[in-house]
Amino acid sequence: MEITLNELQDICKYVFGQFLTKDFGLIENKNYELTVSGRMAMYFRDKLKCLENDQIFVDVEYNKYEKNEKLRFIEQNRSKDNKPIRPDIIIHIRNQQNCNLLYCELKRNSKRSGSDKLKV
């Protein structure tokens, strides 16, 4: 099953809407980021459960492919740099390096560090 960018955007809007409607108290009560991302991942999975037949999964704090670290590829000064990742939420094929449909980094507050911007 293929998902278009517009479909993925609609899914994200649905998930964020569900979270804000049903679970905003997690943010108000200053719960851990993992609690918030875990709840959002449940909404993604509910919306995308049909993809598991295609081996596409929604995972939280996932950092492996096979026995190796999962890497992201970034372009810095025209050279590629491999960095290990552990995204808050990832929708991907688990044992493949370059099959990531969505990579989410969640922050509880609006302070942004340079490393967070680089990750995303």
C-alpha cells in the first residue's frame, strides 16, 4: 500500500486532533515526553494498522535496524553524515535503513536547541 504526501498530512492532522481533544491533559500535567509520544503513536497505529501487512510499523524510541543502529542521513556542507537516531515516533519498515515514512521529534515546550533542529 502506498501513501501520498497529502494522505500522510491528513493522517497527521487526525492524530494531532485526537490527541488534543482526548489527551491534552498529558501536556497540561507536564507528563514525560515518552508518555505523550506513546499516546500519539497509538493514534497513528489505529489509523495505519492496515500497513502492518506491508511490514510498516509505528514505533516509539526505535533505534535499530537488524543488529545495527538506525541512521539518518543529513547533508552538511555538501557531504553526507550518518548519525544514529532514536526518534520519538517513527513509521517505517523495521529492518531497513532507508524506509522511513515519518520521523517525529516531540518537544513539550517551545525552546528549540540547534541539535533538535538538525535532527528533524
